[in-house]
Amino acid sequence: MNEKELKSMIASILSDMVDEQKTSTETSSKNGQSSASVATSVKPTASSEIEEGVIADITAIDLRKQLLLKNAENPEGLLRIKAYSPARIGVGRAGTRYLTSSTLRFRADHAAAQDAVFSDVSEELVKEMNFVETQTICQSKDEYLTRPDYGRQFDEEMVEVIRKNTTPKAKVQIVVGDGLSSAAIEANIKEVLPSIKQGLKMYGLDFNEVVFVKYCRVPAMDKIGEVTDAEVVCLLVGERPGLVTAESMSAYIAYRPTVGMPEARRTVISNIHKGGTPAVEAGAYIAEVIKKMLDKKKSGIELKEAE
């Protein structure tokens, strides 16, 4: 199949998707229901745009608002159910198979998840944010994925970079790690860091240098804690992406972390993304948790028990 035939096929698929939606909307309107309540956000580009190589982003569609079941007995009720979950509920079928639109969306979301894992945080962003650049002993993405233990360690050169470019014995040390989703860092970091800083200032606290760790696993924060002798270390890291989102970030926070410490000593704030806890809101909450740790001198399960 040549490029022209491929573009023609894509245009045909997108046209069929719109026709299906129009039929569903018209049926709902005839039943006395508002067409707006069941309208999907599928908006294919014009054929001229497809010829120029521009195709509508199918991942921009909100699955919670998309009605794919033909002749649904209660379309509004189905949409109310879908509004509670990003799961693929009521996706419809063509015989025993999924509809073309559902299959394309699944493949697009899966591709986004793969891209998030295998890509790197852009060097431009790291420089723009003025991060202290470091890297674990991993030498490639493949090594990072196959040797999790390497993502927890730094060589002596990197240890010196951390030591020389951070404030010793700081109250708070912020660390940013790419983790399993570079997309999560690029999508959230510009909003969450100012929010944390503003929240800490309300308590008379602040942080200075932010360490960026390439090929980072969560326990990398423990070594940074030992090197800097910081009282609280907060790691913002990209989480393993799924089909709902590839942009989910988490904050792992610990009071005086040490290499080899039990995981129960970490406090975790997860699902930081536009479809979960927004970055700005998460930043304010992270600042509050850090303040509690400094007051109680505990983290993880111990902090929970002390509340």
C-alpha cells in the first residue's frame, strides 16, 4: 500500500466515524433527548489537510463523553456511567470485534505509552529549568529498563556533581527524575515546582537547587539524601504509563532517607496529571506534607501513625 492509498483509507475511516456519530445523535434526538448530551468530540480534518499530512488527533477525544453503542436504550444513562471512569465502557462492537474507532484509539494510547517510556526528557527543558544534571550508572534506556538496580546508583563523578551543586544540610531537597515516563515530567514539572515553592514559603520554608536524574528509579533519592544530608527529600518522577494517560507523575517524599531503607518510610502522592490531581493542586499538598514531616521528623507509615 503506497502513501496515497494509506491517506485515502484514513480519510475514509474518519468519514465513517463521523457518519456513525451523526446517526447516533439523530436517533437520540428523535427519542426526545438532547443531541448535545450524546455528542462525541470526533472532529476529523478536511481531506485537504489529510493530503498535507495532518490528521486529527484521535487521543484528544474524551472517552467519557463518547457514545459508541448504536441504538442504546438509555444513551444519557450510559454517558452518566462513563463519566465516573476513564475505562473503556460501552465501546460498541461490529460483530465480534471492536469498532474501528475503538481499535484506533487503543493503538494510539498504546503508542503514547510506549513513547513516554522510550523517550527522554528534552535537554532544552532541563536547561530551561536550570536543573543540576545528573545520571545514574545506566548507560542507555534499554539498560535502565532491564536493570532496575542500576537506576538506583550513581558513580563517584555524579556523586561529586550532586555534592558540589547543592546546598548541604538543606531543610528540603527537590529531585526530578524521568522514571518510566518522560512525558509526565514535561507535562507537569513547570506547574508543580512553582506551586511547591509557593506552598513552602507560606510555612517559612524554601528550596534552592533542583537535581535532575536521568534514568532514575525511586531509590535514587536515598543516595541523594545521604550525599546532601537534607532533612526531607522529595522526588518528582514519571510513573509507568497506561492506556488512560502517559503523563502521570508521582511525588515520593521521605524524612532523612538512607540507602536500603524500607519502602514504608516513603510517603507517596500519585496520579498527578490533568485527568487526576492537577499539578498546581498537587504542589500545594506536597508542601503541606513536607511541613508535617519536618514537624514530626517522620515519613511514610510512621508519619501516618503520628497524625
